[in-house]
Amino acid sequence: MSMRLVLSHYLESLRERNELDALLPELLVAMGHSVHSRPQIGVAQGGVDVLSSFPARGADKEAFLFIIKFGSVGREDLYTGKQAIEPSVREACTEYVRTRLPQTLRNGKKRLVLLTNGVVKQEAQSGFASLTAEVAEKPGCTLELWGSDQLAPLIEAHLFDESLLLKAGKDQLRRAIATLDDSDASIRRFMQFVDSAMTDTESSQAGKLAARKRRFLKRCATAVVGWSVFASWAKTESNLKPSVDGGEYLVLRLWAEAIKHEFIEDKTFRERFDVVKILLRNALHRYFEKVEPQLLDPRMMLSYRDEWVLYNRLLLEELGRIGLFLLLTPKTDENSVLRTKIQQLLVKLLNAHPGCRLPAMDGQSIDLSLVLTALMSEEDWTGVSNWVTNIANRMYIAVKSKRYIPVDTDLLEDAIAAHASSDDVGPFFRTSSLVPMLATVASMADDEKALAVLRNELHPLIRNVTLERWFPKAELEVLAADKQSVQSLGISRALSELKPSCAEEASASIHLPQGAASANEFRCMQLGHEALIAISARLFRHPLPTWYIERFRRVSR
């Protein structure tokens, strides 16, 4: 499978905002352009979607004025409709050049570029040629076409060139695409691609700051475009899960690399990182639109995973992903309808599958914490209280009957064995992070009744079980780049008791042991990207920090 063929297929698939127009600035930066403006929805842009400049011979820079069109260009696309090309071109070479073009670019050549992921159809070729000749009559202006035949070689040359991305990286991307029928293998291959793309082949301190920044941004662009290509093929193969998980890993790796190379507060990186987060939210949206009918059908889910432990694991994984989707979606007026829709899906799924209310493995408390924190973010205090109490009651019954206890080894084989056994499964149950997590959530929701169930009914039955609460170190934020063990990046603290009131339990929950990091020590918390903590917890399987849950604490009544 040639890379150019892969790229051509990817370009043809781009049909929406935040796809083709998100790709262009990444490509331009990799080509050495300075990008001056990016596409903005609802803002009059004088016919120009993207403006960039490129050093030319002499003192003046060339200005590139891009007009973006989705799909192939026919005669109607040239002349009619709100998105007609001819009026945009005329406006760009007159009003925009005269009044909007920065003064520093007015003396140089002005190259108007019609950018499309298709071609100019035969019926429109004569019209486009006439328009090109007309633009050429304007002083210093030209009009040219960048279609799919031009874009694929440019992407291959500037984003997937051998000097930046070694052959191994290209091979990993191809293999990730080729193995999309095996989600786990495909995700693993894609992560290897991201690792290859983000590895600087030169010393991280080599060269001047501007050169290091260019290399860093180009590596970021390569990884982002690689993910876009991967996601496009995943859609074609009707398996969106690898692209969603791959997007989560990409976001964490980009952030970790920006911290390591000290570009975390760079304006260009921050703007592009915001776009990647939007792309990830869009990918999650497409994923759940596709799988929602299957998820809400218990019979279909049971036919797919008939063993209770496997069914339980699949449900909690999807619930955790929905919780993450809600936490990743900003709480703004623009997103209010979407957030309500996500919350409703979460509640529907919890109600449709009572079996997910008690995890088979203790590590699934991570997924439940994402669910409960997401409900807290929507101030659904009734829902939070009901679920905490219901999970605690089910665990109480499990302990009393010595069955279905969440195994602390987090091994699928142990969970299946414990579920199938009629004997005491106590040896699988020596520690619990689930009970402390539920106590933290109950205390942050100010639910004295739910906390009382955990403290007075459940805890007396499990006195021989160590209750464990985990606190991260600051190094957790660069885990995606440093590849350390998650266990080495946090501190566990055993609890001797659950506190007699929500206020005291909440205080105990966020009291940091020596060596643990506070929320203020994480750059993502300082710079408005708090949801990265939730992504890290879901993907790398570490507990959600108590100080993250505290962000959604109920205001005292």
C-alpha cells in the first residue's frame, strides 16, 4: 500500500469543517510558511479562508491567499450559491488585497490558491481558465489550483518525508490501517506511529529556538495528519474505536512533548492543540452516533459478549468513554444541547444494563469514576446519589454471598474464575480502590446517606480488605512521552476508616501524602486543559485524582 494512495483516499474523504481546513495550516507550517489567519466560522473573511506567507527571493515575501472548496469543482460551484468560487476570488484579489492584506505583504506577489480535495471537472475548466486570466490582470496577483493531485505529493513530501519520519513510522501507519479488523493490534500500531513521528532525530537542544520550534511543530503536524488519515480509513472500515483511542493517545503525547520541549505556552502550539481537541470530540461524537443503538440493546450486547465478565468489561469501558466525552465537551451555550444528549445517553445506558453497576475488576472503578464525575459536571446530584448507593448495595450483597466481588488483580482470567466459582473468592479481594472512590464521590456530592451505606453497612463486612486511595506525582503529565510505569508515578495510601461526615471525608480525600502533586502542579490544570487528566485516567488506567473530582464538588446547600 503506497503512502500516496493512502493520502489520496484520505483527501477524498474530507467533507466537513475542521477537516480539510484544519489540515491546510498544518501542511503550510511544515512547508515553511508563516500562517497569518485560519478559517473562522461566521466571520466575514473577504473571500479568503487562510492567509500565509513564504520567503521569496529579494526582500518581499509572497502572500498565499487560500480559498477552500470541498469536493470536485463543477460549473455550478464556480458561479452559483453562497459558496460560489468566482465571487470569492474577485473579492480576494480586490477588496482583501487592498484593505485586509497586512502592509508587509502588499508589495510582494499575491498568489490566490483554490484549494480542493477534488479536481476541476471538465465542464468547469474553461471557466476556471478565464478566471485565472482575469486575476492575472491585477497587479502582482495570480490564481492557481491545489487539488488532490497536488495535495497528496505535498503532504508526502513535507509531512511524511524520510528526514522527519523514518521508514518505520510510515510502516507503522500502514500496518495500523491494514489491521483495522483487529482493534487492539491497530491501536498498538498507531501508537507506535505516533511515537515515531514525535521522536526528534536531532538533539532536543540542537540549533536556535526558532529552528527547534519549527521541528517540533512539524512533528506535531505529521502526527496529527497521520491520525486524520487513520481515522478516515477507520470510518471506511466501519471500525471507529481504534481511531478514537488513537486520538486520545495523540492528544496526551502532544501535550507531554510540548512540556518536555518547553513549548507548552507557545501561541502557535496552543492554537493547534485546541483544534486537535475539537477533532477528538468530533471523533467521539461520530463513534457514539454509530454505536448507540447497539449499546442500548441488552440482547445485542449479550450476543456479542455472552460471558458476564466480558459483557461487564465492555459496558464499563463504553460508559467510561461516554463520561470522558462529556468531560471533554466544554460547558458553553454552544455545547449545551450536545452535553444534554451525552448525559441522556449515559443515563439510558446505565438503566438499560443493571449488570454494569458492579464491576468485575477493581480497576473498573476508573470507568465508574468518569461516569460519576461526568454526572457531577451536569449537577445531576440525584443520579450520582442513586448510582453510588446502588453500587454500594450490590457490593454489599456480593460480599455477603461471597460472589461477584471485584477482583483486585484486574486480570480477566481471575475475574472469570471468581465469577464461576462457588467457593469463597476472598483471595482475589485483598485491596479495593472502588470503595474509597465511591466515598470520595459521595462526600463531594454531599450525600450523607450514601456515605453512611459505605461506612456503616459495607465497610464492616470488609475489615480485612485494604482500602486504597491513589495520588499522582507531577511526572504523570508526561507519561505518554516518558513511558514510565503508571505505578511509579503515584503514591497509594491505605485508609483505616471512612469518616463520619461528608465534610470530613472530602477533606481526607484531597489531603495529599508527602511526594504527591497538587492540581496546581499540573500544567494542564493551570492552562485550561483539565480534561487531559480524565483522558489519561481512561487510557493509561490510573485512578482519577481526588482533586480532579473535587472540581465538580456540590456547592453547600
